[in-house]
Amino acid sequence: MTAHTVEYIRYRIPEQQSAEFLAAYTRAAAQLAASPHCVDYELARCEDDFEHYVLRITWTSTRDHMEGFRESELFPDFLAEIRPYLPYIQEMRHYKPTTVRGAGASVPSLYAWAGGGAAFDRLTSVFYDKVRKDDLLAPLFADLDPAHAEHVARWLGEVFGGPPGYSETQGGHGHMVARHMGRGITERQRRRWVDLIQDAADEAGLPTDAEFRSAFLAYVEWGTRLAVYFSGPDAVPPAEQPVPRWNWGAAPPYQG
């Protein structure tokens, strides 16, 4: 996936024009919100010097901004609102994200919220005990590696924001995909897998709050649907990718 482009526009607006400036951008924002080329936007005001503003707009690409939005029927109305403030622009550039990125600890990861590695160990232990006893899923795991539950616990832990245990010992997303190639997983089996892992989450004592369980189920649905595809006869192995990193309400997991 191609990384998005972030446009930064820095303004210095005289204090006596600030109210009109904010009102103009409130109206102009309707055009950004309507654009299929705009991912998100935010206008921030400096706390140290109220005359300084930074507008951040994330575009699907620089080309989509320059040739998509600017040549669309939305742009004239957008420009009409902000035109009086063009002389106050101090910077207007496009930026590409680098590999230096991450999240702070102000919001706990799903991994931490679940209870860390011990919680995922309990989850996979309970889950694969159910799988072995299930008529629909047991044939898929007839040759189950004794360490499989541990590997999946490391995988899920890393996916949900824990340490890179799977990547360091097994590989990235491509390695997990390879484990499903040619297995011919059916939709009925996928659905049973989803049901059993939710039951296992209950029995293993994972958090039951709506926010955690919705994020947990979102990944399970995403991952199992990919597993069905990659297990089929027409599957094309993906290029090497890192283990996806899931977060609260996050989808899709890959960024750039």
C-alpha cells in the first residue's frame, strides 16, 4: 500500500482576523470532508502565540491532491473561502511519512488491556483444546505442531501491540500466510473458528468490555477471511509484509 501524503499549511493570522479565519475554514472544511482524496484534516492553533495556525491535511497521494481535489468541482468553493488568507501562508508543503513512527503509552495497547502474554497463552491453550474436539475443525489441525498454540499466542500478542515475539522467531505476515496455503478452508470452518475463539476468550478471562471485544473480533474476522482466501486454489502469496498491528477501532492495520 502506498503511503499517504500529509500536507502542512502554516499560517500567521492577525489576532483581529482569527474569528473570521476559523469561520472560513469551518465552511471550507465541508469541501475537504466531501473529497474522496482527503483522508482527514485538522486545524491547530498555537498555544504560545495565538497568531500561528497549522492546517494538516492527509491526502491519498500528492497527485490525488493536485490533480484530483484541485481539479474537482469542490475546489472552487474551498478556495473562495480561504482566498483572503493566502497572503498569510508561511509554509505549504507535502510530506511523506518515514519509518519513524509509533504510539505513546497514554492509551494502553490491546495487548496490555488483555493482560499481556499470559492472557494470550491462556487463550490459545483453551482455544486449541476446543479445536481438537471439534468435528469441523479437527481435520484441519490433524498434524498440529505441539508448539502451534504457543506460536499463535506470540502472533496474537504482537498483532495486538505486544513484543515482536512472532517476528523474531517465525517471520512476518508472509510466514503466517504460508501456513494456510493449500488447506482449502471453507466458510463454515472459518465461522466455527471465529465462534470458538470467542468462547475461548470468555473462558480464558479476556476482558469483556465492548471496546476490547469489538477490536478483538474485528481482527479475528479480518484474519480469518484472509486465511480462507490464501488457503484457496487461486491465492497469490503477498509480498513480504510485517505482522499487522491492530489497535482500538483500527482498520485496516497496515499503514503505508
